Amino acid sequence: MASEKSLPNSKKVVFEYPLSSTSVPKIWEIISTAPGLAAWFADSVNSDGKSFNFIWGKNEERSAEVVNCRQNTYIRFHWSDDEPGLFFEFRIIKNALTGTYSLEVTDFAENGFEEETRSLWDTSAEALRRCGV
């Protein structure tokens, strides 16, 4: 299991985004499948099970492996070109009082780049909302 502590040149960051959907299966599909992730996270996504290939535009491509997962709860990825111990994770959170859901995103930002990382995830969250989730 990947370590959850920060590495010397990075800091663990967590962001939470409210969702409009109350359907956990719908939320799960959009955060854990290639077609779902291609709808908001990347321009194109290919998967052969635990391996995902993410493509943005014509020049950026990254591969990630699913390193941990609990269906309808969370999925954790490790970029193949990242240091061991680093990951990004999508977690479905239910507010016990309101019954509404949010998406908790955990990532690692290079020291000094926390705001840029937040901005990237904010942009992705906006695309997610446009998907009706």
C-alpha cells in the first residue's frame, strides 16, 4: 500500500467539491471508468482494467495504475512517472445531515505549487459539474 505521508518535495493536498447528483452509482461511474473520466478529467481515456492512459490535447499523455479501490467509495491512482508513495484519489463523501454528496480529491503538490494544483482541480471540478454530477 502506498504511503500517505508527504515526500520531501511535495505536500499532500485535499480538496472537496459539492456534487448535484445523489446517485452513488452514477458518481462512481464518472470517477472510475474510462468513459466517465474522459467526460471531465481528460480529453481521452483508455483503460485495460487497472491501467489507465490519460490524454489531454495533442501533446500530453500520462499513464496511471489503480493502486487501491473500494467500489462506490474511492479510487486511488499512481502516475507511472511519479515517485513511489505519491497518488491521486477520488472519494465519494456523503453529508449525513443533508444527504448530499461531494467529491474529495487528494493529490500531492510540489512545494510552492499548492495554489496551481488547486486551480487545476477547480477547473476539473467545473467540468465535472457540467456533466450533471
